[in-house]
Amino acid sequence: MIINSSDISMASKYSLVQHYEKTEELTMWIGEENPFQTRENQPDSQDMVSITEDAKKHIAKKREAQEAEKCDIEPGVSGKLMLIKLLVESFTGKKINLRDLKEMTNDTDSGGTASQEVEALAEEAQPERAGWGLIYNSRESFYEHEKLSFKAKGTITTADGREIDFKLHLNWTENICPKNPSVSVQGTRH
């Protein structure tokens, strides 16, 4: 086949759309509660239940006694202190009796004044509570849309007089939308 003449027309279009967005937000407050927190999850009623100090002490003693029964630990003695006691007993070969600081202060001649002094010193050592908090949010988003269109049409005439008509359409599209990273950090101090 010998081509005598040809008439070809071509057209193409290309488009690219890119969108990048980054937002950062830092919210800080001073006080006990977050003023920006929604209160949707909180119940409408403001019913409060409080447990007296005597009840808390009773529960704590009961738990200590139960744990001591499980582990053969003396009541009122922490696990760390019990470990030290057992080590000293194994090194020296002598039995050690541990007593609570409160029991020792109650046995003194001055009565309740020693325990009151201990409590006063403990209260003075505690700093005044100042609550604060912060929330940091960071979001990134990226989107890309790319499109290519190509068209060609024409007529080819051969030496023997035949005409060949052709059309070509090519469309290519790509969308890129990766997972957009986001970071959220919250911290409070009460």
C-alpha cells in the first residue's frame, strides 16, 4: 500500500488541579475545666454522691487486709517496704516488727499534738493547685486531579484511489487523594 496523500487533524487537552491545605489549632485555658469541651455527654441532672473519710479509710483497710491475706503481707505495709523488711530479715536473721507512723504518734505522751503537727506539715508542703490544659490539632489534606484528552481524525488516500477514514479518542484521568494525616494532642493538669 502506497500512501498518496493524508489529511490528519489532532487536538489535545490537559488539566491539572492540585489542592493542599494545612490547618493547625492550639487551644489553651487556665482553670479546672475545659471551657471549650461540649457538654453533650454529661447528664442533665447534677446529682452528687460523696463518700465520707471514715468510709474511705474503712474500705482501704479492708482492701489492705484482703491483699495481706493473699500475699502474707502485714496489714498497713506496702509491697516495697515488705520486700525491704524480708531482705533485712534474711541478712540479719532477726525478726523485724514494722509499725505505722500514725500508731507511733498516737503512742506518744503528747497525745494528738504530734499527729496534728505531721498533718499540718503535710498540708503546708502541698502546693496550691492551678489547673490548665491545652489541645493541639493539626490536619493536612492533599488532592490532585489530572486529566488528559487526545483526539485525532483523518483521511488517508492511497495510490490506487482508496480512502481510509480513521478516528482516535484517548481519555486518561487520575485522582490522587492519599490518606490525610492528622494529629491531635490533649493535655490537662488539675
